[in-house]
Amino acid sequence: MLRQLCRALTVSALGRNVLLAIVLSWLSGCASWGDTDRARPDVHLVRVETVKARLHQQLFVLHLRIDNPTDSRLFIRNLSYKVHLGDLMLAQDEVSLWRSVGAHSRRTFKIEVRTNLWQFLKPLAKKLRGSKPLDYRLQADLATGLIVHQDLHVTRSGEIMRGNLKPE
């Protein structure tokens, strides 16, 4: 009876060690799946083109460049964005794109923006009269992926020099 008990304890200890080794190897494989050091896609505001500027409504085209440094194609479902000039929010919208950017490549998208700058006329006039450069900020949320969804949050900011506002 004592021999059977010792044999049962030895087998169960060996079984526990094998099971522990299997679980630890499985967990080490899962730890590499959540690699956060991967390069992430990036969004840049390349250009703002004025199409139509009337008193109560202005139409602009934003040229956005999306860089995809990853090894797989990036599918973009929609884009939510806000454009700020200083502390004024000039435009906010959500656009359904359904486009893709190839692996290790970049693509430029044109997005139409309709806004009414009439409500910001006085603050804009003060900003344009000043001698300091104008600060702008683009906040964008890209909804990507077809099956596995991932949201990318991007904020870009910079300055617009006064000389760049006048046509040549």
C-alpha cells in the first residue's frame, strides 16, 4: 500500500511538472502577441486647398497623407477629425473612407470640408493682424481593420507662417 501511494505521488508530481511546463511555454508565446513596440501608422496634414470661399460657407479640401510602416495592408473604414486654429475649432466631421494603404507605403487622401468662418470673423481678424505665427492642430481618429478593429488616435500641430498665407 505504501508503494502504491509513493508511485501515485511521483506520477502526479511528474504530471504537474509537465503541465506547468506546457502552460508556461504557452504563456510565453502569448506574451509576444501584444508587441507594443511595433511601428504605428501615421497621419499628416499635407495641404489645405481653398475651393470656394463665400460669405456664409467655405469649402476646403484637406490633403491627408497616411504612412503605413507595418508589414500588412492597412484598411481604413472611417476618419473623425477636428481642425483647430489657435483656440478656435474651425472644422469637425466624420468621413467614411473605405480605403487601404499598402504595407510600407503611403497614400494621400482628399477630404472635403465645409465650414462657416463667419462666426469666427472677429477672432480670426485679430489673429491675422498679429505678428506671431498661427498655431494649428489636427486631431484625427482613424477606424481601421476589416475583421479586427483598431482605432488610431493622432494629434498633429504646427505653425503657419504669415508669408505662406499670401498667394504668389
